[in-house]
Amino acid sequence: MRIFPKTRMFDLANVPLLRTLLDQALPDALYIHGHDGRLLEVNQRACEALGYSRTELLEKNMLDIEQDLDLPAAQRAWSALQAHETICLRGHHRRRDGSRFPVEGRYCLFLWGDLRIYVIVARDIDLHRQQERNLRSSQQRVLELERERRQEVAERLNRSERRYLGIVEAMAEGLVIHDEAGRIVTANPSAQQILGLDLDQILERDHADARWGAVREDGQPLDAAEHPAAHCLRTGQTVQNQILGIEVAGRGRRWLSINAVPLCLNRPSTPDAALTTMVDITQRKQLERDLARANERNATLLRNASDGIHILDPAGHVIEASESFARALGYRRDEILGMHVTQWDPAASSASMIALVERLGISQQSAQFERVHRRKDGSTVEVELTANTLELDGQTVLFCSSRDISVRKQLERELREMATIDFLTGVATRRSFVSRLEQEIARLRRSRAESSCLLMLDLDHFKNVNDRFGHPTGDEVLKHVARLLRKDARAADAVGRLGGEEFALLLLNTEPESAALQAERLRQNVSGTHYQGDGISIPMTVSIGIAPLLQSDGSAADCIQRADQALYRAKTYGRNRVECA
């Protein structure tokens, strides 16, 4: 079997495992060369020792490295080597910078077919000697440190022994030691204070004494075998943070947290005594009960809040919600817990929730905005949402309060409609129409779009209608004319009532000639259609003034003035006619 490929007779780079072992596991320099001294392979340690790269070394001969090497003599020595025989020689190697250092080399011959391959493992003698000196120095230092450590330990033990009683006396935790039978043999001052007894009174008792009145954390009587000291003595196991209550004279029930450790003084693995420490946690227990009640009150307030309270994690999932919030969306509270905000707010997303949490966390302010929520049945409800951040269980969450504003939004829409729609005729009010006209003039200024025209209409002799038939009939006539105007107007056009019996029509993208034709058609429709109602027929005519919108118009008032002047001429010239500005 051939280990190395035919493309190169000897190349360790083609054997990754061997290359890794020689580079990382071999501490000495390795050189492999032929009988002519030409290097065939080296390891990383050889490169580091001589200051060459591997490529540079493989271009050299052992003559370039071994300071004292005489090639013919060396070849004779190499020829005397037998396969797998090892010889040890000393000499000097030369580094790249010209400096030299002593080495001890171990030579070994391998036969590769008819070729003789030599492997040299060279150790830097100076480095080796320094390492030996360092090792001896380290060993000596270890011995000195060990002596110092033993002296220090002895001193510390003496000090510890002297201070032990002081520590036990001063420690805040109560300390009690029980013998093998469970009897108390000593107790420190803190234990005496916690138990409400002096040392003599304590020494009269054991852990099972009924006078303790011991109970478990759930309030049930504590069996003597369940006492931490008893358990520790029986099993040899440590007990940690066992909660129990005892009766203390003059102070009622006190709650203690007790740890117990077995002490094996004479027999390995068999407890001879138990050391127990205790802390009075009565105040902590009271605080925990108060906190639990406060949490229950808060949870009750949250569940019964009138606003829709919901708390979201940073990704947008519900971790808490009030009954009112779930009810507003048509869910039960248990259904909405865990839901994602996008399930009722399609405009939201996980990314937007994370961004909102970050923004509110930086600003330390709340945000208020309006949203449309989707109920379980698919219907929608408009809400006003207030959101801010708070810390809950170590993470920043989003606290949200939503309020149904559907009625308010509907009222706003109705008020907006009242402000923009004439309640009698159903067309735009003067303010709304003028605003639309201003927008069109601004559009014409921005672009070279086709011209638009304004028509102003006035019912002829409308006062006579009111005087003869009454104002209710006059109102019906106005509504009738408004219907004719809306019918004649295109979807993009605007119809408005400017006041009394005066109307206006904005024709978008309409040249004056086309506007005149439409005005004439409108005039004929009005004059050819009598108002019919309550058994009466009232003929009507209108006068119309036309004015094109100009880019030079400073405001809607300029265009209205020109159209009004044209309307005035139409009335002057006999009414029931059309005039252009």
C-alpha cells in the first residue's frame, strides 16, 4: 500500500492528519531529507526555530542548516545507518538571521523502495536546558509555596479557632446544634432572640418538643420526623430553606426559614449531630401576602376596567387583557390571551410593534393614535389607542388602553358633512365649494393642464315664488333645481349653493366653448321643466355667467368675481340666458 500519492514522492501536506500531528503534537523540530541532503519535509516547529517559512525551508539543503555538517562525511555516516536504527548526534543549526544554536539530533533511516529517507528530530539544547532550569526552579518554588501555605493554614486555623466563637455569637442567623438524639446542645444569641427563649430554656427542649407548636407552611401541624434536624440526622442529607411556623411567647406565630447540615464527627457518613441555621421571615411572609392581595386587586381592576386594557410583548402577542377588551372584539378573555395584534389590527405588524416599543422606551412618553379593530365576526370598530412601555418580569412590554370611539367618529363625520353639504339641497356649501375651487386653481398653476370653467346660476324671479307660494314651496323649488344640476354634472364636477337661489357649477378640464354649450343645455333643461307639487306647476328659468379659471387668479374670489359679472350681464340683458366673462 502506498501512503503518499505518485504526484509527489514525499508530501505531508497530502496527509492532513499526519501534518496536524507533526505540527501540533511534536515539540521538537523535524526534518526529512534524502541522501543528497535536500529537504523533503519539515514541521512547523522547524520553521519557527530557524525563522523560515515552510516553502523557504523546502528549497534548502541540510548543509544550509547544520553549521558543522560536512556532506561527504555525513553521507558516510548516513550510509552506515541501518533501517529503523537511531543515532544521536550533537551540532549547531544556523538561523535565517545568521545566529547559531546548539542542537541534539536523533537520526533515523527509512527505506522508500530503493531510496534512503532520513528523519531528524532536533532539540534546541539551550532551550531544553533553560526549560530544565525553569522546571527545577518551579519545583523549588512549589516546595517553598507549600511550606508557606502550610504555615499560613496553621495560622489561619488558629485565628479561625479564636474567632469562631465570636462569629457564632455575632451572626445574624440563629444557629442551633442538635445531638444524635435531636436534643439541643447549644444555641447562639440570635437563635435565642428568634425563639424568644434564653439558652437554659432552649437546652431543655429537643426538636420534637410540643411547646414549639410547629406547623408546616400550609398551616398543618408539623410531624416530628419532618423537622429539618430530624430529617438531616436520619438521612445524612442537607435540608435547605424549609419553611415552618412556631409559637413564640408574647409574639404569636413566627415563620422561620431553616437550613440543616449533618455533622459526621466520629463516624464517616453517619451523622453525630446536626447544625441548623434559621432566619425569621415573618415580615417577609406578611409582605408576600400583601403583595398577593395587591396583585389580585390589580388583576380584578384590570379584568373589569371599562377601557380595553391589553398588554403586549415586544413581538405583539397578548400576555394580559381585560374582559372589556376581549368583549369589545367578540372574544372570551381566555381566547384573546396569546393572540397576535395582527389578528384584530391588520395595519399592525411584529416589526411595527418592536419599533413602537423602542420609540416609546427612548422617549419615555405615551403615544395616542386611532385605529380600526376587526372583531371576531369580521365587523370593525374604531378605537382610540393609548400606549406606553413598562417593565414586566424583566422585559419591556407595551401597555395599551383602547376606547370605542365609533359614535364620536360618526358624529364627526356628520358634523363634517353638515359643514360641507347644504342641508336643504344636498349640494356643497359655499365654503366647501370655494375650497374645491381653490384646489383647482392651485392645480392649474402647477401644471399646464386643460382649462376648467366656473358657472354661476341664479333662479330668475325666485322672490316671486316665495311671496306667492310660500317658503316651503320655494325650498322645494331649490331642491328641484339642485337635482337638475347634479344630474347634468359629471362625477368629477362640483356643484354648490353659494347662497339663497344662487348656485355654482365647476366644470373640470372644460374649455369655455364646451362650458357655454353645457350651460345652454342646462338653461334649457331648467326652463323646460316646471316644478310640480301640491297641485301646482311653477315654471322656472335661470341666468348663467361663465368664467374660465386662469393661472393668474390670485384666489377663488377672482374667478367668482368674473363669473358674477357675467351673471349680472345675463340678468341685465333680460334673464334666462348665458353670458361669458
